[in-house]
Amino acid sequence: MAATVIPLFISGAEIAFILFIVLMVFGADKVPEIARGLGKGMRQIKDATNDIKTEITKSAEKQGIDMDITKDVRKEIDKVKEEVKDVAGSVKRKF
């Protein structure tokens, strides 16, 4: 049985409402710290993904494994990286 994927679309008004709630809960002085922390977290995820990809490639080359197999993994990783960039880009534009 295949899982159904429901895309998550958030409008500008919903983002503004979420930002308003964040501002009310944490205060104006904490929002830049939260955004900075989110940015650092996203960077760590990106770095970890690149490290894993490098290690997989190195191991495959040492073991003589056909790199066509790892190309599929690389494509999936690139897709995730692009999705993360899209989300991070929209967050950066809002702050």
C-alpha cells in the first residue's frame, strides 16, 4: 500500500500569523537569536549530509562498488538539500 503525500502549503497570511505569535511568545529581542539558532541547525544538517555523502562515496570506491547505486542515493540527497534550501530561503526572506 502506497503512502499518500500531502503537500504543505502555507500562505503569506499564515506565515505572518505564525511570526506574530512567535513575536508575542518570545519577544522582539529573542527572535533574532531563534532565527540564528535555526540557521545554525540548518547548516549543521547540511554539513552532516555532505559528510555522509562523502563517506558513502569513499567507502564505495574502496570496496569497488558500482557507483551507479550511489548515484540514486546522491539524487535523493540532492532533492532533500533543495527542499531544505527552499524552506531556509523563505525563512531568511521573512526575517
